[in-house]
Amino acid sequence: MSANTKKVKITLTKSSYGRKPKRAATLEALGLRKVNQAVVVDATPQILGMARKVQDLVTVEDQT
């Protein structure tokens, strides 16, 4: 990957408790385990797709 790779900050805003196991696994794959936890990751199509699948539980912000 190049040094110019775009980054995004993904923050878990709602709990995964009571959600389907597949959605909880998606949050785990993103590295989100606790509410209000945030991770900064590369903005790859795979990561953005996972964030889109759980968009009601997370917020996504661009990082510069």
C-alpha cells in the first residue's frame, strides 16, 4: 500500500448485544468491541462494505 492511502475513523455508537451473530462478527472483524471505541483503518472497498453492513451501529468519518 502506498503512503497516500485514505483512512477512515469508524466508531461503534450502539451495542452489538441482541444483534444477529453475523453482524456482531462484522463488528469484531472491524476491530470494534466496546461502545464508543474507535479504529482508524485504510478505506478499502472491503472495509467500507463492512461498515455499510452495520451502518446503523457505527459512524464513519474521513481522516486526513
